[in-house]
Amino acid sequence: MKIGIVTGGGDCPGLNAVIRAVAKTAAKRGWETLGIIGGYQGLLEPQNVRVLDYKALDGLLVRGGTILGTANRGPFSAKTGHGETRQLPKELMDATKQGMEQLGIKALVSVGGDGSLTIAQQMHEAGIPIVGVPKTIDNDLAATTVTFGFDSAVACATDALDRLHTTAESHNRVMVLEVMGRYAGWIALYAGMAGGADVILIPEIPFRYESICAAIQERESKGKTFTLVVAAEGAKPAGGDFVTSGTQHLNREARLGGIGTVVAREIEQRTGKETRAMVLGHLQRGGSPTYMDRVLCTLFGAKAVELITEGRFGRMVAHNGKFVDSVTLAEAIGHLRTVPTDEGFVRAARALGISLGD
Ligand code: F6P
């Protein structure tokens, strides 16, 4: 028995730990695992794969990125915008099946976010034996209570806030940290809480500059001469839109970035307080996974192989809050897990006096 594993979409800490867990669990059953290089494209002519034997797995538990490489554009792009998907052509599916047959791959593990899992679902419908493993630092897939990569991203953002805290305090400045989070503000919220932010801006709650400035002025009135603001890249002013950066590529979602700088400029103009912005960007996606993510990746990888063993294709590994289970890919895709705006974290944040900018 030979299985394949492919990583798709943006990278994130823990991809290699999943690869390791899948290949080790498969090896225990006497199966061989082939890693598909550069996303699904590696299955097409000229095929690009590598054997994931024990030697190839050395050091993978802690290594960032993906040793298989990844792709979030090209013929296998299924997401073209928020909620917009495209159907991959039949010829591409046929070529994929043919590639798998040539390589002797009997089942595929697809590790990715909503885009890669949408492709996986289409492959399942086309008769390809496939299971999914949910990945995204944004933690925004509704079908699983947690995705791997999120904890590592939050750890990185929290560390950044801790560092900004001391420099903000020294210079009596407002510091605005922009973190990732396209449609969901989980990273901003968790890191903001862990790092003691005073203002947290998330995509789910449109903000008003008057509110942000009022929060800063209230702090000033209490003798707090610096303020920490965290903004998710997808945060937007009431009635306004996302701030985008870079050029828009065909069949890809708009590249976000820049809201932190916009917010910082407005704060400085309106309050007269010296304000600096910092975009954390891809630092959040790089480096070693945290211990939480290493464990989650290991559980997810083992579960993916279990699904293949049971012939339960078209499913995605998912955490149900208590243990690792699975759901159908059809149920999983296209459903975002955004931050509830009137319960849990948001309520606690408000109770503490953290401004959500509204
Ligand atoms: O989906 C994960 C994510 O990190 C988003 O938060 C962000 O908008 C996007 O990926 C950035 O992607 P890229 O690496 O293509 O710039």
C-alpha cells in the first residue's frame, strides 16, 4: 500500500509535524508514503514526489514550513474570492487520477486550509480517495474547534506585543501591531489578550476612529502615557473596506495588508500622540511550531491515516473540543469560524475595559 501527502495554500508552523505523523503512522502499518512536491501539481507530468522513509522524517517535528513546498496559485486554485470558488476542469481531475495511478498512490492526504480542502472535496466527488487535515494560522474553519498553526502564530504575535510594550512605554507612544486574520480576528484577540493590548480591532467588529482615540485619551487621563493597539489585517472601519496591498493575482483572494499603518496615521492626526505601526506579517507563519501545535499535528496525522485505513474518504480530521474526530469535507468547506461578537472572548475583553474600537 502506498499513500501520498500534499501540502497546499499558505504555509504554517506544524505542516512538517503532520507529514511526519502521517508517514510514521503509515509506516507502522507497513505502508509507504510519498510526499507530493509543490502542491497537487506534483502529481502531474513531470511528476515531482519524494519517498518519506524514516530518514526523510528526521527533525520534522520541530521544523517550520513544509519540506514538500506548497502552492496557492496555478491550475489547482479553487478559491477566487470571499465565498467564491471555481470548479476544477475534468481534464485536470483525470490527469490527477492518472498521476496517482502511475505512482501507485492508493489514497491521498491533503493538508490545507479552506482552498485546498475545497479542491480535496472536488477530487473526492471525482472519485479520488482523499482525506483532509485542516491547517490555517487564522483558525477560521467552522468544522474544527482548532486548526494547527494558530497557537504558534499567537505565540509569535504575543512575543511581538511584549516587545512593543516596553518600547511604547519608554517613548510614551501608541504602537499599532498588525497581525494576520483575513475574515476572523482570533489571532488579534488571543494575542491582544495575552499581550495586554488596550485596543483590539477584528474583522467581525467594524471600528470607528473616534472610539479608538477615546480609549487612548481615557488611558492618558488615568496617567497611562502609552497604548498598545492590535489590528487584524482584515479589520475595517464602519462603512469602509479591507486595506489591500500588492497586485491581485488571477484566481486568488485579494492580498490584505496596511490597515495598521492607516490606523496609526489616523490616531496620530486625531490625538497628536506619536504613533508607530508594525506589520508582523509572515513572521507569524514561520519557525518552529509550539508544543500545542506539535501535539495537535501528531493527533491529526494519526487520525488521517486511521480514516484511510477505514476507507472513510471525503472526510476531514477535526477537533470537536474534546478529541480528534472527523467531518465530511463537504460540511467543512466554505464555513468560516469567526469570532462571536457578543459572547466569550469579546465579552471578557469588554469587561476588562479593552476597546474593540466600536
Ligand atoms: O490564510 C492564512 C493567511 O496567513 C492570511 O491570514 C493572510 O491573509 C494570507 O494567508 C497571506 O497569504 P500570502 O502568504 O499569500 O501573502
